[in-house]
Amino acid sequence: MMRFNIPLADQFLEIIKNYEIEDWEAKCFWEIIRQSDQLDSSNVKSLREDMYAAIKLLSKNDYLVAQRSLFKKKSYLYSETQKIKELRKQLINNEEKNPLNIQKNQLNKELKFLIKQAEFIDELSLSYPELCSSIKKYKEEIVSQIDFCKVKIKTIENILKIGCVAQCINPQLKRTLTTKT
């Protein structure tokens, strides 16, 4: 097996995980990469060069197939191969096994429940104005729990963005792609 480093690895792994690549021009990759909040957009030219280098490496190692566009003479269309489909499956499986993602999903469920509770409390306060002070007190408690839940979710998201958890679980997927020789 041969390993190779890919420029903009984090962004390409996100693209692979979240999109099916079928007849994409390079600008499709660029639109997604440019929206990444992890990049320093001060040197756009360098980022674009890195993107083209990554596409070239992925094509060279049979993760992408390039074909000339029928409509634009100088343009290529890129489509994923079975190797990318397998990599996507592996990325998703690792994400599902990540204990922080599991906890984040539980917190999201709890948050939805708390929000529904707050909505019901609003209905109760309209239906029973005589109990308004008790209802208001309980709503404040629920709103506090909602805020705390949001803080926990945001903290987990920030930790996952840093990527240290993904490296701990499977370092091979974080910065390198693997190909058979």
C-alpha cells in the first residue's frame, strides 16, 4: 500500500463524505472549498493551486476519473470511482463510531425535546393565565437548560473541527488517503 499526502485534505475529506462527485468541473470543488471557515482566504491563488494539485493526485491515484467536457474545450469533468465510494463509507462509519458524535447526537435530541417543552409551556401560559408565575419560573429553567445544551453542542463541534478526535480514532483517514500499488 502506498500513502500520499493531499493538499487541502480536510476540505477534500469533507467533500468526499458529503457529496457524490459526478461530472464536476474544478469550480464545483472550488465553490465548496472556498466556503470553508478553516481556510485563510488571504491567498486565494495558492488555495486554488492546492485544489488543482489535490484533484490531480486524486485522479492519478484512481479516486477520480477525468474526462474532457463536451461543452468547454479546456475544461475537464471529474467523477468519483469505487475507491472514493469505499472511502466515503469508511469516513461515515468512523464518524458514527466517534464517541463525541454519539454524544452530540444525544444532545441534539435533548435540545429538540427541551424546545418542544418550551413551546408547550407557552401554550400553557396562554391557556392558564392564573398559573403564569409558576409557568414562567419553569420556562426560565427550561430556557437555561436549552442554552446549556447549545453550549455543549457547540463545544463538541469545535473539538471535532479541530480534528484531534478523528486523528486519534483513525489517523490514516485524517491526513492521508491510501491506495494499493
